[in-house]
Amino acid sequence: METIVLGFDGSEASTVALDWVAERAAGRPTHVEIVKIGGTLLQDDGRDIGLVEAEHRVRDRAPDAEIESHRLVGKMPDALLDRARGADLVVVGARRGRAIWSTPRWMPLRVASRSRTPVVVVPDDWDPTTGRVVVGLDDDDSSGAAEVFAAREAAHARTPLALVHTWTMPHPQMEGSVALLASPIEARAVQRRILRDAAARAQAAHPDLVIEQILEQSNPASALLRAAHGASLLVLGTHHRGPLTGAVLGSIGHDVLSQCRTPVCVVPGDEPT
């Protein structure tokens, strides 16, 4: 059974994220925990009405799901991530098309950057779709866990998996007074090999999976946004190096999370520091 922890504050964005969780829970055995973070406990023993309504909203779509809710004392993102230890997925909503670094819109990126659990950021204008699952590949091993996660998601949903890898020509290497220029053909062949190796791994794990390979010499964020158009999920990997850095959570993560209409799942590749 999959365990999902949802950060919920009653906003439009978190309500859309709630609907995404409900859609997911309707298709697989799921334990849903709806978490509302606040500065103080309720003064009485009564239940938070917003959380009660949130539970009902999920149960209407996923009657077989196990659902619970909690109002916790603490601050974001620490309280949410502490609660999510041992969960399979953390889900938060985000307002698309605004400056994601501004308070409180930067919080989804901070949650993703610090979580040891895969984090799905659901844009507030998300619409359900059965489109393909897209995953971005990196030159190193930072996207390995993301590849595995994305392939499993696509296989479960019986939808194609699109592997997206972008590249740019390397800078000339200086040896003495002579610049050694890499051949564009050789450089593209190296990047193509990275893409093919990833496709082979996914196919070996899921023999019936339909896999698309997309190789572009272009800006990574632009390529990912194009590939994610009409997709059901975009999956990215991260090094978790530093509070807001790494393979994804720098400018690429900012551009993708602020512009993408597709839910984005950030999968940690190693332990955060």
C-alpha cells in the first residue's frame, strides 16, 4: 500500500493537489495523510473543519483509500517533512505562472529540495490526463532514481514513458596553446548512448513498456516543458547538494516548477546535506 502525505492549507493550490491525490488513490491501494501545519494547537478538542472536508473530498473519489488528517504545530517545510518520514510520496500544491521564489510560493521548491521522499508539486491549474510519463535524464547518476520511479509510474498507468535528455557542446579543452575542439557528431553520439542506456534499463525492468527517446541540443527547461505538454507526470532527479542547488533545483527547477501545467515529481538521488 502506498502512503501519501499531503501538505494542505485550504488554499486553491492545495485543494487541487488534494484532487490529484484523490485521483491517484482511486487507482491503487493508498493510505492518505492530510497534514495542516500551524503555529499553535486548536484551543478546543474540535476537529478542523477544513481537514474534515478535505477527507470527505478524497473519500468521494477514492472510497477504498485509508484516510486520516492531522493539524500539527510547527513550521514549513520541517514539520511536513518530519511527518512524511517513511512515506512513499509527499504532495504539495503550487501557484503556476508566479514568481516561485516569493513567499509563500517558494515553499514547494524548498519542500522538494529538502525531502528524502519523492515530492510531487501540483500546479493550481492542473487538469487530469492519461498522457505519458516524462523523465529528464542527466549526464551523471543523479537521475537514476528518477528513471526507476518514472518507469514504474508509466508501467502502472499503462502509458508510454518519454526519456528526455538535453546537451550542449562542451567548451574547448586547452592543451598548451592548442584548443582541442570536440566533434559535434562525437558529442551527440555520447549523449545518444546515455539515452539508449537509460531506455535499455527501463525496458529490462518493464518489458511491455512503450518507451520514447527524446534527445535535444537545447535548453533543458525548455525541452522538458515541451515534452511535458499533455503528460500526466514530469519526473526529475536531484543531487540534493545544498539547500536549493543540484542538477534540478537550480534555474532548471525554478523554470519548470513555475511554468509547467503538469504535476512535477522531484525524486532525490541521494541523502540531502
